Amino acid sequence: MRIFYSIACLLACLSLAAQDLSGHWEGYITQDGKTDTFFYQVDLKTGSKAYPGTSFSQTQDGGASASFQLTAYLDGQQLILQELNQIDPPKPKWCLKYATLTLEQFPFHDRLKGRWKADGCTPGEMMLERRKGPAEQESEEIIPPTITGKWTGTLSQSDRDYGFYFEVDLDKGKAGQSYIVSEDNGGNAFHKLEWQYDSIFQLLSFKELEVTSKTDPNWRWCIKSGTLSFRRENARLALEGDWNGFIEGFDLETGPCANGRVYLEKPILTRTMVQKQSILQKPYEAESKRKIKVERVLEVQSSSIKIKVWDNGTVDGDVATIFLNGERILFNHRVDKRKFGIPVKLNQDDNFIVLHAESLGDISPNTVAISVDDGVKEQIIILSSNLDESGAVMIRKFRVKN
């Protein structure tokens, strides 16, 4: 029995020593007695016993983050990870973590799990995973998603049969702004807002404070607030929930608005997506003098799809050109209530549709409803473009991940 145990230990040591632990690892760290969970990722370069690399840590709401230089080395059956110095930001200083991790191997991924500690910090647990699969999957490194930044989507109101294009831009300091576009009268407006995120219950609360600018000086907008539930899907983050509010110049007692629903998204991007977007973006920006903003990521089951374009609000004379992977598939199209269908063949895994506004019509900006139908389901989004910025959506062909 003792001989068997010795052989088992020797095989485990040899297995870990033979295992190449370089590459991209992603997971989380916790602290004992605290509810906070931090996103954590590590990139290790190839080494014999020592692995130089970098790490990145981020709060769950995305409000704060830091990157570090580190080294890792094998000690028997364990990987010892030591952060050496903080690369960014210069201040405030974060914990320089020292972790002792044990390797666990599964059919489709490897896992490193164990305890970490740091001088002057509460210790806790660390878990990191690395996917196994074809070499091309190494480039599928996800850019850490955050609560902060721009979210785009729609807003409905119970007393209207049309919706609003709606954006919120959340700053790290719990402040931000919202942007709303009416599909009927009113034009568009920016609102100043404040927000809070509850990482335990995954709820985001927002409250608009005032209208900062609007295209129609005589139009009175609703000052909105609400609590939105957060969820993460394969290709996107989503916020969804109810809102209520009051008419500008009044309060909830003297001038309540009809309430409604908010749906907001932001895409989860990988390094590969960003590289492909950059390749597309450079010639487009050089020619059009406009930036591209990717608002959504959709997955489709087939390479043969149908794209439909129409105006889901007030027909105000919008004229648009649609690009697919840099090629015009619809040119100078005057958008109306009729759904104009375009059958297309996707010739790559990651594809970009760009809405280029030729004319903003009577109501700025140019907002167009676009649906993508792969024969299994039809997905509908609203894209917004102006003369400085063009809305875009990425269409990914569905792939089974090994």
C-alpha cells in the first residue's frame, strides 16, 4: 500500500512537471469573511520551471482595476505565484499577492486552485482556469467586461405604441449620462445621472438628475429612475428592468410619467474581435471620417442569413447605406415602414454590419431597425448613427467550443 502511494505521488509530480502551464488563465479571487469577488486573470509565458508573466485584477462592478508583473514556479505538485510589482495604475496601491495553487485537469480545461495572501491584506481563495482546444482558441482571450462604459438598447413607455433608442454611459465615479432618441416628436436629449451597482444581488440602480441638452427646446422629457437586473450571456452583458419618472419641471406627485421598461446591452469582446474590427475600421474611418461603435454581438446558426431594414418609429426621411465586412450591400436606401430584405452569405466567422447615415432626416440621429434571420430565429436590434459615428453589430457564426 505504501509503495502504491509513493508511486501515485511520483506520477502526480511528474505530471505537473511535464505540464506546460503557460498561456491565458482566467478566474476570480475572494477574501475571507468578505462578500466581494474580484475578476482575476493571469498570462504566463513559456518557461522550464519559472513562468514570467502579468496579472490583472478588477472589482466586480468594473469600477477599479490594476495590472501586475509576476513570476510563477513549480514547487513539487504546486504552482507558486508571486506578484512582483504593480504596473498600472500608479495609485492607489493594491495587494501584491502570493498564491499556492494546485493543478486539476479536466477534459476541456485545466484549473489552478488554492490560497493567496499578501502583506496587510485579508487572505482568501484563488481559482484560475485555462481552456483546452485547438490553437486558434488561444486568441479568444476575452477582454474583461465591466459595468462602466457605454450600454445601448431601447426604452418603452406604457402609453405609447413606439419605443425610444436609449443609451447610458456609466463613469467610474458613479456618475454618468443617458441619451434618448424619440421615434416620434421630441428629437433627442442628454440627461445627467447617478448610479449604484449591488454586486451581491447583481442589480444596477440609476437616477436621472436633469436634462443637460435637447434638440427641441419646447419638449419636456421624463426624468427617469429604475433598478435593472444584470446578467451575462455568451456574447453580451444585459441590463433589464422597469423605470418610472416625472415630467421635466415637475415631480412624481405633480407630473408623473407613464412608466415602462429598459433593456440595455454591451458586447463581450475578445482580442480577436477587436483586431478584426480594427482591420475593418481603418479604411472605413479614412474614407468616411467617422468612427465605428459596435453596439451588439449576435450569434447565428447558419452562414446564409437574411438582413431586413426598416424604420420602427416615425418615418422622417432617414437615408442609410449598409456595409457588411466593408462592402456595400444597401446603398442610399430611404428607410420606411416596409421591411427591405437582403439575403447574404457570411464568408467569415466574425462579420460586421455598419449603419452609415447618408441623411439624418427630420429627427436626428438616424435610427434604423435591423433584423438578422438565420432560418432558426430572427433577432431584432436598433442601430443609431450620425455624421460623426456609425453604429455597428457583429454577427458571429455559432461554433461548438471544444
